[in-house]
Amino acid sequence: MSPKRKLLHYGIPFASREPVLDYMKKSEVVIKQLLKVLMNGLNLHEIDETKELLLMGSMRTNLNYYPKCPNPELTVGVGRHSDASTLTILLQDEIGGLFVRGNDGDNWIHVPPIKGSLVINVGDALQIISNGKYRSVKHRVVANGSKNRISIPIFVNPRPIDMIGPFPELIENGEKPIYKQVLYSDYVKHFFCKAHDGKETVVFAEL
């Protein structure tokens, strides 16, 4: 792990801290391979240290516990939103409850848990950096009426001090930028000032 990269673990119980940090560190192999494939899709075939720090300079994890709810229709697990991250790597249990928005924008598609698998979501930062080539995933979590649910997302982010905007190589190749350069910490502040209500936060970075 680069000494400049930060692993953030808010509120993790002490007994779980070392296993969680070990899991995060080991996940970097998968994350780097995913980013390599995604960058190839943008015709960017080399990820130097500067790009690596921009794409994954900060990593944060949550341990999410959703208690069962006798009347799930009366509550919201997590409202509809996209993540502010570059990528989100989600480990979920066998209970299910994660839904993503379909391409037609009208239907919600359940993401069934598959044992031994991870769910990979593109986040807002990658949408901005890729100049819209990759789109962040709108998703939500629905409460379960009979079982508790646990999920462990790893949020792969730029560093707070990084400026995010379309990669210069994309603009140099003649693309018209649709996003401006914004300080990532400013984007995150804007993101958390808004209620979970879709992807409206991305508008903050639009030209």
C-alpha cells in the first residue's frame, strides 16, 4: 500500500478493527485490476502514481447493520442515491435488499446475493473523471420484515485535497468537457448536505 494512501475506519469496534483493515488492504489487488480495465476502456493504458492517488488515494469502509422491521413498508433502509466514490466494493450477506435503478430510469432491479461475490458500483467521482463515460449507479436498500441484514462497503475515493474533473487526456483528444474541476472535499460536503434523493448531487460538478 502506498504510504500516501489513507484507510479510514469510522466507528469500527476494536475487536473487528484488525480483520477489517486486513480485508481493506487485501481488496486493493481487486481494486487495482478493476481500475486498470476501466482505464483501458478510456484508452488510458498506464496508471501512474498521480492517477492512482486520484482514483484510490483514500479508502473508507462502513459496517452496516439493518435490523429487521416488522413493517418494512413504513421505513427506508437507505434512500435512493449514488455514491460519491470512484468505486464502491460491496460485500453483502445472504439476506438481500439492495436495489439498483434500471437503464430505463423507471424500474428497480434487485441485486440478489451470490455467495463469495462482491457487488461493484461506479461512483460519482469516476463519472466526473471519465467525463460521463462511466455512470454512477443509483441504488437503495429496502428493509427486511423478518431478518437482520449486514453489509460491508469499501468506498474507494480521491483524497480530500484532490481536484477532480475529466482526465486531461480525454479533453486533449477532442472531447468536450461536461464537468468542471472541483475540489473533492467540496464535492463530498455538497453530497452530504443533500438528502438521499437520486443523483442530483452530480449537477454540482457540471459546466
